[in-house]
Amino acid sequence: MIRVITYNIKAGLGMDGRRSIRRAADVLAPLEPDIVCLQEVDQHIPRSWLANQPKYLSVRLGMQAYFQRNISYGPGGFGNCVLVRASGAHCRCHQLPGRGEARGVLEVAAKIDNQKVSVFCTHLSTEEDVRIEQSARVCQIVKKEKRPKILCGDMNDVMASLTIANLLDDLAIRDTALEFNANHVPTLCRHEKRVDFVLADLRFEVKSYSVLKSNASDHLPVMVDLQPSTY
């Protein structure tokens, strides 16, 4: 079994206005995930007291951390992070097109419990036309990988959108929430929308899906258990 979590942690800024990466770790640690895909992660940025959030989470969770800096702030940066409970993993960073805030896809190839898997973590634009263009590029990136894959992230869009339709139509993956009739369970607290997705290769069986309650961010963590088939 592979436990996957996707979570926009808003650099540790909670719904109460207090910033604490420790609180985000407190949410994740008891869940014992194998893969964690995070968006809006700080590394050496003054607003987060120059903390190295990827390293802190790596040590706290006992996982390898891979960080993609999409935006630079002085000595630090802001972007995506993937944590894996595996040895010998490696990563690649892909930039996405579009105006405004720089976005990317962080790709991590790992072997978990003797199962090879490629994980893709992304955070798409808030602007619809840019988001659609970015989703097309994500498809190009993910399609190249032959091993079983998992695409996670804050898509800034809902299931009935062209953004998500493009991803599901062009890739051999499915929306894990639909396996459990959870399409309308919100993941973005203030707007009550489901914008955070775990899209899994058809070679996985979806064993469980849940949206967890927490005030550590304005998003909620999505947790999915996947059973790999024999390949």
C-alpha cells in the first residue's frame, strides 16, 4: 500500500493568521505517509523566519525532501516540495508557461516497497487561460513517464473545468475522489471548493480517499491509499 497526501500548506500560515511549519508537520506526522506533495513551501524566506521548511519536514517526518524553487526571494525561495519514504529517489524540475507568478512541476522517481512510481507535484495559475495552457504542458511532461504515476497538486480549478478535463482526457490517470463519491468535498476552506487533487495511474487500485480537517492552512490535506498492481 502507498499512502499519498497532497497539501497546500501556505508556507505554514494557518486560518488563525499564525505561521507555524511545526503545526503543518503535526498534521502530517501521525498519518505516516509514503509520499507527500506540498505546495506553497518556503525556504529561507524572512516571513517564515528564514526557516528551511523542506529540511524541517524531512527531519520531522523521517522522509527525503525534494524542493523546487519557482520564485526567488533574496537568499531563499518559494515553490513545491515532495517528501518520499524511499531510498535512492531522484528528481527533475520542470517550469510551466504563462504570465504572472512562476509555476512548475516537481517530478520525483522513487521505489516504495519495491514498487517503482513517478510522482508529479504542481500548483497551477489562478488565471483561467494560463491554467489551461499549463495543464497542457503538464500533460506533455507526465506522458513521457512510462512507470506508474501519480499527479498531485493545487490545480486552482474544479472537476467540471477544462483544466481538469485536459488532464484526465490526455493521461491514463483518474481522479481518486470519484472512486468514493467525494467530488463535492471541499479542500479550500474559505471558498468551499475542491481544488486539490490526487490523480492516480490506472495501474493503481484506490483503497481509500479522505479530506482531513485542520486549521494549519487555508487548504485541507487530501489523503489517498493506493494499492499497486503487479507490473
